[in-house]
Amino acid sequence: MSERRRRRGKGGGRGRRTGKGFMDAALDAYVRHLALEKWREVLDRQEALEESLHEAVQASGHFAGCGPYQDIWERWWQDEVVAVQEIEGTSLFGCIEVAIQGALKEEIGTRQERGDAPLEDGLAYKMFIDRAMNRLFAEEAGSLEEL
């Protein structure tokens, strides 16, 4: 066995190289994306409608686009954002990210229990992945042209 093959291990370097696979990393990025969208919604409401932070947070806690999972999302929003956003030293974005992550994980579990289509088959998730892959390919194409 060559030195190079030995260093790479049994699989010849193929497969996972870190503890997370692509889909795990994509899900984490999707959570961050959704949290940023919701955070911007709160800030936009504050600015455009001259609402207090509390009013903007309350008004942004509706998730009609989540269909049968709406109650999950609204409960997480109430528990993780509305209930703690006024505590001194609390990061609004951090609270939103925790709520989004919890709601999304619970939705995934509920989908599995009900036998519903997985999140990965949803249009919003597919569009997010598509945009991210297009950006990645565009960046890589630019770096290849430099060579």
C-alpha cells in the first residue's frame, strides 16, 4: 500500500471528512437563513411602523406559511423570543435563531411521525439549496478562471 493511500485511510479519502455531512451543514445554513429573515422582519417592522421592540416581536410571531406546522413555530417563537427578548443582555438574533432551530427540528420530527414529505422535498428548502449551490458554483468558477 502506498504512503498516500495509508494516510487517507481505508476509504481512500472518500466519504465524510468531518463530523457533519453536507445535509447537516445545509440544514444549519437554512436555520441561519430563516433566522436572518425573521430578524430583518422584526427590525423592518420597528422602523417602518414605528413599533416598539416588543410590538414588533409579537407581530412577527405569525407563521401562516408553515401550514399544518404553524402551531409548532408559533409556540417556539413565544417561548424563545417573546418570553425572553426583553431580558437584559439577551441577543434578539440569538433568541430568534434558537426558536427557528427548535421549531424546524420539531417540524422534521412531526413530519416523520405523520408520514409527511420530508423538509428536503419542500419548495422553500429546495430554492434555498439551489441559490446556495449557484453561488458556490459561481465563486468556484471565478477562482478557476484566475488559474
